[in-house]
Amino acid sequence: MKKVFVPVILFFLTVLACSPPAEAPKAKKTLPRPENAALGVAIGAVPTDFEVTINEGDQLRLERKEIGGELWLRLDRPEIGGVNLVDLVNEWKATYEGRPNGKFFGQIELGTQFGPAYSVRGAYENEAGEMLEERRIFSVHPAGGKALTMVYTYPSPADSRARTDEMLLLFSELEALDFQPEASS
């Protein structure tokens, strides 16, 4: 039996030696990771459907390629007391309903990496007479004392479910810079 295995092993070694070298693995394209110190957050990976258009000061804005739409982050500091997410939901319900042809489609409560959050969706007509849909996610900023809001405005009637999924994916990519390890000196 040993005599049969030796030629078989030699055959496989010869085939391996004569085989063309394997191609080097292609480098994966890394997605951009924009950080914004004024907002205290970074987006872990921006999906290829979006492009960062502004990232300076307290502005971090992304544009949705192809179908249009803009997504941005903002901080709101309450004048009195702490952040009340339910008050923000009620404020934006009234805001959407008060805009031309405004509609409020409701809110949902979310569990996020920053704790509880709320998402609202509304539609309204802009100055050019175009209908827009807008979704907002309100959460307490990980540093506390302020609300972190993600806003996504897109042409209506777009596929609202797909836009919601895009926004939730982007929100799940948010990272708090406050919790990043500091570089040693």
C-alpha cells in the first residue's frame, strides 16, 4: 500500500509546482469614515450610495447619489432642563403639519447604540412646489446634555421604506468620538 501513496503524493506535488502562482488578493476598497469633532461623532463607514459634501465646523452632510436627497447631523441643546425626546417628536409633528401641504406620518421608538431614540417622518412642499419627505432620528448625545439629530430629506414619492433602511443603516454606523481611545503622548 505504501508504494501507491508515494506516486500519488509525488503527482500532487508536481501539479502544485507547475500551477501558475495565485493572484494576489485585491485590496478591498475602504469606505470613508468621516469624523466631526464639533459634533463629537464619526460615521464608521459611509455607504457607496452616499457622498460626504460638507464636513467642517458643526456640519456633517451627505448627499444621496442617483435618486437625490440629503442627510445631515445636528446638535440641539435644550434651553431648560435636559433632553426630552418625546418633546422633540411633538415639536416636529407640529412643524410638519404647519408646513405647506404638510403631513405627519408618525413616530417609532428605536433602541440604538446611544440608548433610546425616536424616529419621525413627515412630508411637505418646499418653496419650489416640490414634495419632499423627511425623516428625523432623535437621540441623546453620548456626551449627554444635548440631542443628536440625524435628518434625511429626499424627493417624495420615493420608496420611503428603502430610504428608512438607508437612514437606519447610517445611524447604526455612528460612533461617539468621546469614547475613542486617546493617543498616548
